[in-house]
Amino acid sequence: MATVLIVDDDTALRSALATALGDLGHVAAEAADGMQALDWIARERADAVLLDLRMPGLDGLEVLRRIVAQPSPPPVAVITAVPTSDNTIEAMRLGAVDHLAKPVGRDDLIALLARMLQPTVLATREPAASTRDHELVGSSAAMREVQKAIGLLADGDATVLITGETGTGKELVARAIHRYGRRAAGPFVAVNCAAIPSELLESLLFGHVRGAFTGAVGDRAGSFREADGGTLFLDEVGDMGLAMQAKLLRALQERVVVPVGGRAIAVDVRVVAATHRDLQRAVRDGVFREDLYYRLGVIPLPLPPLRERLADIVPLAEHFLALAAGDARAKQLSADAAARLLAHAWPGNVRELRNTMERVAAFVRRPLVTGEDLEFLQGESATPDAVQPTETLPDAVARLEARMIRAALTAAGGNRAQAAKQLGIRRQLLYEKIARYGLDESGSRTPRVSDPDGDDV
């Protein structure tokens, strides 16, 4: 049962809405104008507000503006007899959950309340604790290995090659290497090698002197010198042409750059490179220099795709919702929303997840995000039969966990040590989970038998 405040100067409409709300099991409160509504909200707590636009005194838009400015405001839906593009856009911009035209039918009212009212049983989860944009969120075994590697190599000067699919967060990892290392006080300079024409890339990286070519009206330091004392991040280095590869190789070997038209200059810079391409195949195909590949890959750091980081999907989603909320209270995920996120294949990886959460933050005005809000995720499922919309989040995670253990045991031919290594967990933990899910060495579920008293054993 919820308390819904009806704000409208039409007595008959207020009465009709109040009757409908009562029939639906809710409590209706009424206000004949904007000031009455604000006074009522100051004294009482509304779970939702149905707000007219055209009223004597304060108009509905001003009332909406004042309601949403309050701490923990109730969700507000605008209901008007004169919907226009201007008042629709302005109402949604100010924070309305929806903007409906009068009259509102019973089915429309039920659907509206379902979107506005937060199921309290699903609203007990805390929002993500961290809202730092540069945070490396993730506690999966795969991400913990990445985090450990960052800690081990951050203080060094060796060149790092980060590999992984598009959208896995390669620049975020590069920035973490810089931020946690001894070069953190120095500059971090990022260059996207795929976005710059090859004829301009040399000047961008190494600089040029005035008059070196047509249009060179002044000296340019170049990215290597701009990053002196810090870190130079070369993103999508696999897209660099062969001629530039030779010049980059020399700079990496000698720590010296030669500006176009100028003389050699020594630089003190750490290089971190990244690519989504298979550089070993590129070397075999003759489009990437083998010597540069080994020079860049002194420390290889592969990033796993999001579909292999199931334990990180929900924390990442909550993190991105908190970032999108800014100073406001972050939205929370219901169990069926989390299940839908876990079932999606995420071909665009973390970038796709972030875009999804920003879309949800923009369009969902309720504090709780449900599976219905994520229906636009229509792509291929990562594990189509692994989650059910009616399951709780712990049940969905357990089902996925058992599925992964079965697959690992099958692939390892029943070798538990090998399966534990593949899963990235301790062998003892794998034993405990095998017992918990009733699995045998082949990954099949072990049948249970009953003792004489009827209890499962």
C-alpha cells in the first residue's frame, strides 16, 4: 500500500483518481493547488505524486521544480489536459517520471504506478560505494590478477603492452599503472594511433621545428617530450603503419626522439601501449614489425572480456549508475535487472555496460532499476539458460557458478586441480563448491539418495 498525492484544481478528477487508487489498494491524499501540495509534502510523506500543470497560483512545472529540489523527493508524474511539446520536454527535463494526457484510464494508471512505486522488498541493497571515474572496479579472479600485475609493475620503467577486446578498459589500466607508480607526479599523455593520419602521426609523436614543412609555423614538442618524466600511452598501436613503426622502434630502443627537421633529443618517458589486434598474427602477415612487437611486449598484460568476469558485472553496473547520478542518490538494481545483466553477452565489454547504465540513468526516474528497464538488451545471451527473470540474484549467480564449474571439470577431464586453475580459484574452494552443488568429477550433478528416515544424504 502506497500514499499517492493527487494535485489538481479539478475536484471531480481528484475524486475519480482517489477512488481508482483506493480500488488498487493505495491511500490517496488530495491538494487543490500547488501551495497546498507543497505544504502537505512538508508535513507528510508521499510515495508518489500525480501533478496537474494548469492550476491557480503556482503552475505545475514550478511545483515540480520545488518537489524535485527536496532531499529524497517522491517520484512525480505530470497529468495534463493540454499536452504540448514544450511542457512535455520541460517536465521530463525537470525530473518527472512520465507526462500523460488526460483522461488517464485504469490500465494506464496501473502501469504508471508500477513505474513510480519502488518495491521495498527489492530496495534494500546499498548503492555502489565508489564513484571515482578512474576506479578499477572488479573482484573477479581475472581482474584481481590484473590488479596484482599493476601493483608489481607500476614503479618500473619497462614498456607494457595491454591487449584485449575493444571496450575492456585498456586506457583505464594504463592510467592506473601511471597513477600508482613513481611517475604519478609526471604527465600522462594519451595518443590514439588509429585516429591520426600516418602523415601527421610523426609530427604528433616526435614534434617538429618551425619551417620543417608547409604549415609548420612554429616549433612543436611532440607527445614524447610532453610526457617527459611521466607516461606516454599509445592506444591502438597495432594500427600504426610500417614506416612509423620503424621510427617508434628507434625511440623505444634509444629513448631519443628526432623532431621533424630537427636534432635528436633525449627523453625520460615510460611507454604503455595497447591494442585490440592480434599482433602475433599481424607479424606473421607482415603488417607489424617483429622487433617492435618484442620491444613493446616486454611486459604483456592481457585484459579479459566482460563475459569472462561475471562477478564484476553487477558491481560495475552499480558503479556506473553512481557515476551517472553524480551528487544525487544512485539508482539501485533489482534482482531481475541483475539477472538480465548477467545473461547478456556484452560484445562491447565494459564500454557497452557503461553506456547501458548511462541510458538507464537518463530514462529511468524511479530509484529502482528493474529487468523491464533493460529490455533493450536484445543481443545474444552469454548463458541463455543460466538465469531466469523470477530468480533472486544469489540464485542466478549460483546457477551460473555451477555451470562454469561443470564446464571446467568437463574440459579438465575431471582433474580438479586443473579445473581450479582454469577457474582462477583455490582447489579447496572448488572442492567446497563441488560438494555444495552436488557435482562429480565429470561435472555432472551427483544424484542424492534418501536415508530410511526420508532425509536427503
